[in-house]
Amino acid sequence: MTAVDYYDTHYANKYMAWRAALKILRTPDQAFEAIHDFPFAPNYAQIIDAYDGTPLRVHYVDEGPRGAPVVLMMHGEPSWSYLYRHMIGPVAAVGFRVVAPDLVGFGKSDKPAAKSDYSYARHVAWMRSLLEQLDLTNITLVCQDWGSLIGLRLAAEMPDRFSGVVLSNGGLPEGGEPPRAFAIWRAFSKWSPFFPIGKIVNAGTARALSPQEIAAYDAPFPHSRFKAGARIFPSFVPFENNIAIPDQKRAWQVFDRWEKPFLCCFGDKDAITRGGEARFIGRVPGTAGQPHTSLSGGHFIQEDDPQGFVNCILEVART
């Protein structure tokens, strides 16, 4: 039986719905009304969770001509599609269809309320459902942070839908020890009593974000109960003996034979992923002959060097 419980927070009219086995939170539209630098019409798709049949509403930006080749911009944690606001317009303006989804648990997408409702495999399945529902093909994958962990798995599972990859500040780990900076971040996300999303994003950029930009990253999370997905993500990164390692190795079997364009453009000031391109260049056949480059900025390179990132996208998408 479905029940809906309305409750008050410092934003009006939040609601929380119980659908099937998952308790689902949805950030109301009012939370985003003060954001003035994200001029993209919202689009929504309903996907069905394959594990228990729960319906989930997923938000995505969809700009540019519908029949054009697709550039899929995948954000990571704890951001949302707002991260790509300086890149969506320029890529769409030259004739590409840009699709930028919000991962489940982030942005304007539905947010399961319990940490136990999330898993790496579930995130991949959720985004796979969205791509299949939209029937996206001829995709250039643009990914960073968890956008790469999920996006690269999608490309490995559905290689016929993808035509190329542009990777920044991310990877596809398959075990081993985590970098020290990541281990510290993982512990913080698990144990810190405070988890200030906007300030976390600001700490991962080389430039200082404005108060309005910080507020935009906070907007999807009006209360701590909305942050379960953001809190749990670092624990899923498959270092050490993580349960996802066999899935990662299967994905790497695909990329060990991947001959489509694969370009790396990592930020030169990212303490967590700096140097991570070495795991791909030379190993993935499609990296050969690509103009791999260092972008100027920190972890959230979309904030620091959006034009450089756009240039890399166009190198691959125009191939």
C-alpha cells in the first residue's frame, strides 16, 4: 500500500512517499527557485527499480537537437547536473544533443532515504534503465568522479550504444589500496556529524565558488535525511576487498579491447585522482593517438576549466 506523508522543514511542503520497499524523498521545486544560472528545462523519466519494483523519478537535462549524436554528461558525488551548467550550452550550440542526468539520490531525482537502499550495482542499473528508456545511442560519455564509476560500467555493459569516452578526475578501480586523500574523505563522509554539500564541492575546486553557487549545490538536500546517497557513495568505491571488484574486472575486460576514442583530461590540482590517467593511457586501445591533456583545476574541473573540458569533448564527439 502506498502512503504519502507531508511534513514541514525550512522549505515548505516537502514530502516523503513510501513506495514498495523503499522510502523515497523528493526535493520540492521550491528548493531550486533561487538558482538563476541553470536555465535548462527539467525533464523527468520514471524508472522501475529492478530489485523490488519501486518506481523512481529521475531528472535529466536534455538540450540540443533530438536527432543529433548524444553527449552524456555524468556527474559524481556530492554534485548534480548543475555541475555541467557552463558546458551544456556550448556543446549543444555546435549541434550535439546533451543529456545530463541527476543520479538517484542527487539533484532533482528521487532520493531513497536509507543508506541501505543504495549500492553500486543498483546505481548502474538505475542509469541503465534511463538510457534504455530514452533509447540513447551514438553516445559520447563525459564523466568525472562517480560519473565515471557508473558511466564506464554502462559503456562496458552496452558498448554498442557508445561511440567514445572523455574521462576526467575519475576511474574504474578494481581493488588495491585507496589513495590517502580518498581514505580521509571516505572516513569523513561516514563519521562526520556535519556534511555540508556546498562547502564540500567548494573545497574540491581551485577557484572559490560564490555563495549563490554553494547554495545551488546545497539545494537538493534541504535536510540531513536527504543526504543518504551522498553519505554512502565513498564506501562503495571498489578498493581493497569490495564486493564490486568482480564487476569491475568484467568491465575492464571490455576496455582492454576498446578501440573507440577514449580521451583523458584530468585536473592538475586534484589530490584524489591526479595521475589516474596512467591507468587508462596505453592500456585502453582507444587512448592511442588521442590528445590527452591536463586541465587547470581541482577535482570538480567543470567549475575550474569548463572550456578546456568542452574542447576535449568536441575532440571526441566530432570524430
